[in-house]
Amino acid sequence: MGRALFDGLKVIDCASFIAAPAAATIFADFGADVIKIEPPAGDPYRKLPQIKGQPQCEHNYAWLLTDRSKRSLALDLAKPEAQAALARVVASADVFITNTPLRARARLGIAYEQLAPANERLIYASFTGYGEIGEEASKPGFDSNAYWARSGLMHEVKPDAESPPARSVSGMGDHPAALALYGGILTALYRREKTGKGGHVASSLLANGLWSNGLPIQAKFCGATFTPRLPREQAPNALTNLYRCRDGRWLTLSLLEEERQWPLLVRAIEEPSLEDDPRFATKNARHARARELVTIFDHIFRARDFAEWRRRLDAAGLVFGFVATLDDVVADKQARENGVILPIEGTSLETIDSPIYIDAEVKCAPRPAPEIGESSEDILREAGFAESEIADMRAAGILM
């Protein structure tokens, strides 16, 4: 196999929880040497599965997903000697990624102004909760608050206007935000190819959340009139709604070309009388009587299992989806055939590939996530440290 796309690119991942290190993971997928910087006690993200309410497992699934294929360098950055050691490693790096709170960066020796002067080609990628300017710049944020709640998404995806805000699941906003940070770094690398100079790249959970909720926000900017979201049973369009099947599974119709798709639908559900029913003969009539049509569809879809409806709707060429459970997801044949689900090298486990594919570029097989400090000595040797220096650092407790 030929060289990976990012073979020879050195990326320093000095980040935690979750978007910033996930951006580094994508570089590892394309062959970059990604060095995970963590304290001797380990990145706190390693403990995410121990938080109450998280899935329980013998494997550290959070660490496995976000830190696969990386090497670990464990340094106590609270100590000047460790900061100096990291600076020597960064001097030969291409990218430095961090989401350390802004106020703590200078104290730990990882502020842009501290690292950039020794490496004019360095791309310094900074990720924050709320941006780097303003009174909330140093405010900590997770995707549940800075991405989902602050952006309006929690409010907009409620089942109906009277329901409480919809809770997110862990990493739900972080992983999309990681793609934005990855894209920013790639843009800076492209500029470096033209200028020879590195620079400062920034993104935030707040910015990514607003971008994800962009359509409703843009509508608000334009003075649009909003209709409160109604319960499913009162949906304004029966052809873009959720329906429960006999076996308890849910499907969602997404029939936006109503005039063409309405006859196909009524034949697929074996209700040809609906096609010429004056109550539903036109698009406007169907919308005016949407609640009545929802009730009819509820009765029809409950008469058969989802597998039968899937066969019928697929055969008719109609656009629909099903509400997948995690059991469905891990067994998804389409995802597997497209390489979205991959085995982790040297293990019996599988993982999710990063969602970017490039013609003629083969991505690297995912490797297990590192143990704490697993490659500390190797990384330091590569940076020019003598064995005596490494031994002194270990004796001083600043290296794991």
C-alpha cells in the first residue's frame, strides 16, 4: 500500500472532551502522526464512561472512539520543565490542537504566543465553548449547553411546543463541530502551502451550534413568522410525519413531491380509494385535512410490521426512513458496505470511521487508543532528547 495522505504530518492533540481531540482523530485516520498530550494521571476524558447515566462496559468506548490511532505523551504541564519539553516537541510539529480554557493556557505554556515563535509553520488550532472574545470567552462549555441549548436546537427539536426541551446525548454536537475544526486546520495548511507560514485557527461550540441551526435562525433574521410545533397527531402535513408500525417500530415519511408521490403512496399502502377521495384529492386539501389523514395513516401503518412497510415503500421508490435503535445501527448493512463501520486493528472490536472519503486515498485502519504515556519515551527521543534527560524527567515526576 502507498503512503497515506498525511504521512509525515505531525499533529499535537493537547485537548480533551471531545470536539478538539476528535478533529485530531480525523488526521490520524488519514495517516498523520497524532501525539496525545495528557497529564500523568491521564486525560479526564478517559473517565467519561464512569459518569452516572453513561452506558456501562468493560471497554473504554469513549477513549477508543476519540483517541484511536494516537500516541500518548504524558507530561505534567504544571511544571516548567514539562512545558519546556513540550515546546521542543511542538517545534517540529505541523499542527497543535487545544481546547484548554483560555485563562489556563499561558500558565501551562501552551498559549499561541508561547509556541508560535519557535515554529513559524505551526498551525495552532484553538477550540472554545463560546469564542475567544467577549465576557464569556473563558466560560467553560460542553456541547449540551454551548452547542445544543445556546443555539436554540434544544428548543427547536422538541416534539411539540408544550414539551420540555429535548436532551442531547454525549458528543452529539462535539463530533459535527470536530469536522469544522478539521476543515479550519486544512484551510490553514492550504494557506501554508502558498505562504510558508502557519497561523491561528479558531472555532467554538457556540459557532457550530448556530451554524447547525442556521435555517431557523436565518428565517428569524429575515422576519419570518413561525408556527409553534404541534404534536405528531396534529402535524400540518401527513406526508412528512412519523408513524408506528405493528411491531412497535417507527417510520418517517418524507414525501416532498406530493403531486407525484401521492398516487404512489396510496397504491403502496393498498388504499387506492384515497387517491380519488375528494377530501385528499389535492395538495391543499390534504394539508387542510392533515389531522384526519394522520389518523387514517396511523390505523393503516399499525396493521403491518415495519419490514413489510419497508419492502413496499422501497418498491414504490418513496422517500422514507426508519427510527433506528442502536441494535439497528451496529448491524447496518449499508453502513458496513460503505466502510462507515470498521474493525479496530488487533482487536475484536469495531468503530465508526470519520465521515470523509477521498478518491484514490486509502485511510489507515483504526488502531487501539493508547495507554497513558504509552509512547512518551519514543516521542521525546524523536524530538532529540537524550536518554539522561528522559530519565531525569521521569525521576522528577513530570513524565509518565
